[in-house]
Amino acid sequence: MPKPHLALLVALAVAGLVAASSSAIDPYYLDVLTLIGINVILAVSLNLVNGYTGQFSLGHAGFMSVGAYLSAAVSLFLGPQVLGEHPAAFAEGAFFLGALLVGGLAAALAGLVVGIPSLRLRGDYLAIVTLAFGEIIRVVFQNIDALGGALGLNGIPPYTTIFWVLAFAALTIFTVHCLVHSTYGRGFLAVHDDEVAAAAVGLNPTRYKIVAFVVSAFFAGIAGGLYGHFRLTITPGGFDFTKSIEIVVMVILGGMGNMPGVVLAAVVLTLLPEVLRPIAEYRMIIYSLLLIVLMILRPQGLFRLKAGRKSPGP
Amino acid sequence: MAEFLQQTVNGLSLGAIYALIALGYTMVYGVLRFINFAHADVFMAGAFLGYFLARLVPAESFGGGLAVMAGTMVGCALLGILIERLAYRPLRRGPTLNVLITAIGVSLFLEYAGQLGFGAEPRTFPALFPQRDFNLGGLSISSNQLLVIGVAVALLVALQAIVHRTRIGTAMRALSLNPVAAQLMGINTDVVISFTFGLGSALAGAGGILYAMNYPSIDPLMGVMPGLKAFVAAVLGGIGNIRGAALGGLILGLAETFVAGSPWSTYKDAIVFGILIVILLFRPAGLLGKPAVEKV
């Protein structure tokens, strides 16, 4: 069996073990672990676009909100009819998986709709357009009364368990890893290194960018669904520009296109505000200074241990 | 009809402010080829600088107002030059993506440092200039609106003169045509780039004061939305093109005001971004820009 598949199986087994012993773990640690898992999914999926493919998306929170809203709507509005009064644990799990997939697919569709027009653009323009789409998605949710308008959705059933979070985190890492290391996926790196050269050898850069965008949006949607069923309440304001920036900082801190670094950065940046409560107020200042200092002194990211591939020149 | 004219006047005064901010984006893009995200926060800094300077001069006096405006423009120019010196110059030869990320970092830093320093609660901006309302047959125009349009036009004319009639303006245009050749012709690019940042930031500072005069509630995040919209205005007119930025600002100000007065008013922010997307898809070079050809 190939190594990544084995690693996935081991990770799923570990997730099952943790879930089985979750009653023995302090609920606070369990909550932190859940947040870490969700942030890992977000950071790793964004890394596919911002790292491996070399584009710059600032709208990841927008896709997350699509997933969060759609999956929450499924479990709020369809759940009672499908599951009845006292559902079995298995039926509930299967239903939640379905809700998550609906959220993920809706986010992927949003990624496709956003990606097809905007991915013909590059660099600065793409960043602005993804930012703009993130804002549009937020404004649209604010104006849909069926989804709670500006107040958001409340009373989402608490379906998110540590098993689902860890399993999907493992699945995200596995999918992105295998995609990038496949024959097809080498194209992502080619587009990252030099779009013109990639087109010259017969790759279609726009197509690669869209695929990266859609896959990334799908997992962002899953993360959104997990987040919604974990927090039990979601508002459009919770998925704003700041949230997108937080994910971008994780990717940059870990080193764009460097999977272990990005996972580590997601873990560290989730733990940091928990451990250092007094500095929580300064969080955004620290993030912004990190961005500036890292770009000037260490653009390859903090956690890239080996001398990695050089970033493309101007 | 009266309402249409009223909305047009409101739209023009809003558009004039967008145009002032858009000029900063366009000029920096012209010489450095990157989007200075922090520009919107220089605009915010301008409003706050005006707020504090206004305490030093008599309220509602013409001379005092102009002194505050001049002081703010100088202060913002210095801030812009400082930002370029500290954050952007070390990356001058780096990949564009790194500069973009740094710009976002600078922008966030200014916003949240502002929240820490000034508090997140909105403050009321004082009345700088004597105010009067003029009534023209159902049409109500405030002196502030006239002032905004007047100051914006004056600054635009001055800018046009600087860029086209002075030595440093010629150097700016040379740099935007071809940086390497400009350097070979003996142009000190560092000085010209600093000057460009200073000029753009001074305009943003003036825009900040004018905006705060018409919407007298200022907070550290006030720059985000006007900044984004001014950026859209710059792209709409053709980024790197000074007249285009002015035109784009006016169009956007009018569009926003008319949508805000229609039944779809809650969508007014979304529509601005919709314009951006449509422009980028069908005419990426903007209304007045020339399409760029990429050389391999």
C-alpha cells in the first residue's frame, strides 16, 4: 500500500481512538483540538491555491461561510423530517456527513462560479477580486431572511465531534498531498513557477487554477460546516475579511507550498491566543507585523526547515 | 427630477472623494506596479490627524480649516514616505506577491494599531469650515459638498500640473514607462518613488478630511470600504491613468448614490464590487487605459 494511503488509515484510526476516549479528555482541550482541526483544514486547503498554485486568494472565509450556511440549513430544516425524534447515532452521523458534503459541494460550486471569471486575472487583481467576492457573499447572506439575515442561524444541532474533525483534517491533507504529487498535479507547481512557460509546454494554466480553486473551496466549505455544528450559531460577520487574513497568515507563516509547515502554523496560531490570553487583544497587530517582517526577512516561511524550492522571481 | 438632481449632487461629492483616494492608488501603481493596500489606512490616518489638529484652530473658520487641511496633507505625506521606506523599499526587487502580502500587513497594522491607540468607538468629527445650506428650488446643497467638489477639482488640477509640467513629474512618467531606462538616464528612482508616495498620501489625507466632513463619524476601520471603492474606481478608469482615476471616482460615486436611493440599497456595497468584476472581465485595462501586452 502506498505510504500516503497508509498514513491516512493510521490517521483515521487515531481519530477513532481519540473519539472513543473523548469522554476522558478535558472538554476544554477537546474544544481547542476541534478548533485546531478546523483551522488545519482551512490552512491546508488554502495552501493548494496560495502555496502550490501560486495564486493569491483573500476570500477563503467566504467559501467557508457558504459551507457553514448550507450544511447548517440542511441539518436545521431537513434534519427533523429525515431523522425524526430519536435518531440512532449511526443515522445521525450519516445525516451529518451528508449535510457536510452538501456544504462542501455548494462551496465548490461557489468556487467554480468565482473562479471561472476571476482566475484569468493575476496577482494583485486576483487578490482584490477574491476579496470582493468574499464581501459579496457576506452581503448576500446578510440579505437572505430565510437564513437569518444579519443575525445569522441559531440552534444548529451539535453534530461536530472530534472524530469528524480529525478525520476530515486527515482527509484534506491526504487529498492535497496526493493531488500535488500526482502526474496531473505537477501542473499546479508549473503554474506556480511560470505561467507562460507552463502554457508553452501545453498545460492550461486557467484550468489548473480553477481546479485548485474548486478543491480548495470544497474543503473550506467542509470546514465551515464543521465550524457551524461546533459553535452552534453562525453570523455573516463571523466570516469576514479578518477570518480570511487569519488563514492567509497560517499559510504564509508555514511557508507557501510547504504542507508540514502550514499544518504546524495552523496548530501554533490556534494555540497561541489560547495560551497567551493577555495578548489576545494584540492578535491582529502581531499577525500584521508577522506578515511584514516575514516577507522582508524570511519569505519562505518560518517552518521550512530544508532549503526549499525558490519562489519565482519577478 | 429634483430628487434626481439632488442624488447627482450627492453622488458627485462622494465621487470627488473617491477620485482623490483613487489617484494615490493609480500613481503608486504607475511607478511601482503594485497595489498599495495601506493607502486606505493613510486615508483613515488623515481623518484622525484632522480630528486632532482641529483642536488647535478656531472652529468653523475658513483659515483654520485650510490650515488643518494643509497640516494633514503634510502629515500624511510623511506617513506615506515612511511606509514606503520601511516596508516596501526592502522588497523592491522581490516577487510581486511578497510586496502584496507586505502591503496587506501594513494596512492591517495601521488599522489595529489605530484601534489600540484611538479606541474602536467612532468619534465625532468637528465642523472645520463655516457651514451653510443653499436651497435652489427644492435642491439642497450644503457648503461642505461644494467645498469637497471645489477642493477635489483644485487638487486634481494641481496634480495634473505637477505630473506634466515639472521635472519631478517628468521623472515620474519616465519611471512608469520604463524603470530601468529611467535609471540609466540619471533619474534617482528612490527619490521619485518617495515623492510619489508622498503626493498620493497627501491626497488621501485631504480625502480623509473631506470624507469626515460629510460623514462626521470616524473610526480606525473607516478607511476599508472607501479604500476598496476608490481602488475599484482606479481600476474602472484604467489603473496608472490619472484622468481615469478621476473619471472612475465620479462614476462610482454616482452609481453608489443612486443604488443607495433605490429599493436595492442594502446591496450597494455588492454592486460596487460587481462593477469591478465586470470591468476586469470585459475591459481589464479600464475605461481610459491601454491594454498591456505581455512580453515573454
